[in-house]
Amino acid sequence: MKANEAPEKLFLDVTSKCGDTVFTIKNNDTDIEYTRTDVFIEKACSWMRNYVNPTAGTYLLDEDIEKFRKAMKGE
């Protein structure tokens, strides 16, 4: 991770005796996972670019993926 770059995920330990504690790795099953929105959108778009519709045997159109990206960003 670069100095000024936030991690892709953060985990909040709400059971910590020291108050709520944030980690970059999951420590227990009760941790709450937070994901950066921009990372989530990019990973979803990447998956969509490689997805083949099993019934039609076609890929999603780039323009449809871009519409999804804009909708997720609230544009």
C-alpha cells in the first residue's frame, strides 16, 4: 500500500474492550467489513467485462457497463 492510499477493505472490531478498533485484516467473525466504493465498482465492472451470458453466449456491451458505473456513482 502506498503512503497516501487507503486500503481496499477495513474491518471494524465492535467487540474490542478498547472501544471500536479498525484493522486491515479480519480478526474475528464479528468484525464488520467496509469496502471502498470505487474499488467495489471497478471490480464489478471488471467482472462484467469478462462475463458471458450462458443462454445467449454474448458479452455485456461496454456502454452497458459504463451505464452501470455511472449509476453506481450516482451520476
